[in-house]
Amino acid sequence: MADVGPSAAYIFIVLLCICSAIGDSVVVSTTSGDVQGYEFETSSSIGRPVFDRVYVFKGIPYAAPPTGDLRFRPPQDPTPWEGIRDASSFRDKCAQQPSIYPVQPEAAPLYGEFWDHVNISASEDCLNLNVYTHNVSVLANQPVMVWIHGGGLTKGTGSSYPGEVLAAHHNVVLVTINYRLGHFGFLPTLEEDAPGNFGFHDQIKALQWVQANIRNFGGDPEKVTIFGESSGGQSVSLLVMSPMTRGLFHRAISQSGVGFQPVRQVGDVTATEAVASAVGCATTPYGDMMSCLRGKPAEDILEEGGFPIPVVDGHFLMDNPRELVRKKTLNKVDYLLGTNNDEYGWMLSIKNLYVDGMSAAEFQARMPSDLFFVGLKYPVRAMLFFEGNTSALIPAVVHEYLDSVDIDDPFAIRDQYFQFKTDMSFLASTALMVEAQSALPVRVYQYEFQHRSSIFPFKPDSVKAEHLDELFYVFGIPLLREDSSWKLPFTDQERDLSLDIMAYWVNFANNGDPNDYSGAARVRDSADWPRYKPSSKAYMKLDLTSSSDTDLRGDRMKFWNKVVPKLMGEDESTSGVVQLSWSIWSFAIPLAYFLCNI
């Protein structure tokens, strides 16, 4: 069916009330009131821009503050305002423990591009979003990309991700959002309409705001792509699984994260009772407990830590994610997803771990702690996520990863150890999602980001493309300028790689195909990215010279997704998905420790 533009009457109304760009400011109408952003000139701050200015709107509320009686409840509509609301500065990030990142001072100038949120205040009044666009005409019909930030569902903010470069280079409207984190976003309750999963409901509320308002910012509500990294990528995959999101987005991108974690069943409020007891609230009757928790200072609840776990609530999540994938009960949306080839290279590993290599004995000694997840703090205290007898698993892993290397070479063994971590924690679950989604009548594209960036001289030579590295290129960080010089010492080849990756992502958002430059502001001579099909298993190797290949780590994926489930005693009918219930938790503890210290 052909796209139908807005009616003449609608255009007339729009011309009366929006898109008044005067000087260095711009006013746009939303369903809650007018917002005034500002004009950002790109020439001195962004290299090789297509557009000489971008309009930026910061801190627009998409929901009411989830405070007081609205704490631990689904998000509500924001209160409309009179006059013009200032949208020229970021608003609060969602309540979270303070960051002390970076642990390594040498990393500060680089990773600071994504962790400037340490300077943004935090509160529960945080359900806001930011919009970046070069064209606020209602007729622009640009594709819309909605970014869901990572941070283990416990930290982060959409404000950390600069959208100016992407908007300056492409016909696209970029939206970055905040959502509730930690206990505020995921503590289970007995509320019928949302017994937990509040952070995911926030993401849905933001997508509803996009549907209602984004045309006024130059976006096409019929062409919305959600994308995210790490726990943001996990969130994207869960939104792909949720019946509540149908029609709210049309394509999805998951970077280094797919949400196949364990879940709680509705009605299980054990974790809530544990938090209540810890902050001095009685656990019975239930109503009194929740009233007490809603009255406690946010700082008291933040101190109680814990790791967010989704609830199979019959609304957002209808079943365990592994069952939804096995049954292919997924939204029919185009999907681009992938991983980095050394996810555990430095950021997620213990810093400087095994710089002198690793022995076979050390490899085997680490298996119990790597393969088992035992919660150190409620809500998963002493919970083991493996089912069945695991005694056969450790020797199988040792055999799989060490039989092909010289056991007298400590560096080869160490490299295999970190490959084991990447395969188990990231790639195996991504491979399953790729396979399931590609069985539907949609387009699927897989990638592996492989480039070790030149700006990380402080990292060990063995570290390749690790967790977070692709973010620099997706958001165009190599193209940031300070007056007449580049801000960061990326190479010209790396700047070209960033231009390629931004183009792939926007092409996919616009056309469902990363190779299709239809409607693009600039065409690049980029390598062809083949579509993933179960018969070909094609994927793209993203590097300075990108190229395609097939069957990414195929033998290892068969090991994790076929052999391991059988070793764990699973029936063959579900052997392809049992790994979903625990693989994500193999990195949950180190990731949680990492995130709690940034």
C-alpha cells in the first residue's frame, strides 16, 4: 500500500501551530503543549555534515513523574502545560546509584563522550526524551530511530548519547529516551495491569508519544525503528516479543544484547518483601507494604541494589522468552542485530586479568563461577539458574575451547577463555534470535563488529572489538570536531567506517535494507550486506574493510545451542532454546559490578 500523506486540513492546522523557526530557536507543538528547542550549527562541531544545522529538543516529558502514589505503577500521561516549555537543556536522569566512572583515568576523555551523565542530576521525575532532527516540517516524513540506552537496567540515560552527528548526516529523526531503572523500574507487585516491568512500560509509553507527536518534528510515525545496546538491546528484543508493542515500531536493532534472561511469574513478590524489610516496611498486609514503599525516600530503595528481572505478566510478556522464541511468537518486524568479536575484552572483564596468559588449570578453575550464577543480593539470593546435572558441562566446555590450542601457550588459552565468555554470554543467544526471526516473513541482518579502535592504546594488545566499541561509530563520535581540528584521534579510515555504519543503520531504518540508499541524503560506496536466511546464514563483518561471510562461529553455536542443552538433560524439542534461560546471567554479575562502578 502506498504511503498516504497528511490531509490538507491537517496541514493547515499544523501550519498554524507548529514549526515556527525564528533565529536560533524553534517551537514545535506536542499533545501536552508547545516546546522550544534550539538550532545547532554543525560546521564547527561535526565533520563532513550534509546539513548545516540541526534542531535539538531536550527533556520533553512523555509521562507524568512516577512519584508518590505513581511509584511502582504504569506510566501516566504528562500534565499539559500552558505557554511554551523550554526544551534547551537535559532534564534529570532516572534515579540510580552515583557513578564513579571511569576507574581508569586514561579512558576518561574517550568514554566520557557516553558517560557525561555523571554530571546530570538524578531523580524519579525522569520520564523525558530528547529529539534531534534537521527538518521540523510536517511534510518531511523522515524515518524515526528511537534509542534505548544500556546500563544493565540499573544505570544510564538517553542524554548520554549525542544525536547531533547522526541528524547532521542523514534524513532521520533521532529520539533518545529515559526509563525507570533498578527497583523503581522492575520491582514486582500484585497490581493487575502491570505487576512489574515498569521500565518496559515506560519504553512503550515513549513509543506511544512518538506515534502521537513525531510528525511535528519531521518524522514519519509509520517508519519507526527501535535500537539499543547491551541491556538496551535486550529491551529491544523483549519489545519485539511483546504483544503490547504491535504497531508502535516497524523495525528493530539489537547491539550486543538479546533479552533471554530468567523471568518471574506473576504474583511472586518475594523480592519486594525483601526490599520492604530492608528499608523498614512491614511485609503484611500487602497494601500497607506498598504504601510504605511508596513513601520511602528514593535513596533508601536505591541502597538495596538487586538485579532487574522481567515478569511474565500476561500483558507485556506472555511467556518465558525462550518459549516465545521457540514458538516464534514474535512481532513481524525487520530486525538487524549483532555482537562484537571480543565482548569481554576489557570493559566487562576484570581489568588486566591474565595479562601474562592463562594456564589450562586456571581456565578450568574459572568454569564453576562462570557457568553458575548465584545471586549475591536479593532478589536472586542463592538461586541457581541451571537445571539438571552440570557435572558434564565443565569438561565439555574445556574440551570445546582447549582441544584446538597448544595447552603450553598461555596466551592462546587466555584468548580462548574470553572467546568462551563472548560466545556463551552474547553470541549464542543472538544466534537463536536471528534464526527465529528469520523464519518469519521479515528481513533479518546479522553483523559482527570486528575493528579494534586506534584510540585505545591503554588496552592490552589482545583486546579486539569489545563491549561498547561499536557505539562510537553508530553515533558518529569519530566525526566530532573542536573548531578546526578533530576532537578525538580517530584515523580517517575509522571516520569512513563510522560513516558506513551510520548509513547502514539509517538505510535499514528507512527501507528495511542496510544497502538501500533510497531517500538518503548522501550515497556511499559501501560493501554489500547480504540478508540472513536460514539456508545461507550470511552476516556482515564490520571493519575498516567490511565484507560478508556465512555461519558466524557455526560450530561453537551448535555447541551452545544444541550440545549443551542435551548435556543439561533437555528434551530435543526445546534443545535449541534452553540456553536462553541462563546464558545472559553468565555475564550479569560481572556486568552488574561494572555498571555499579561507572
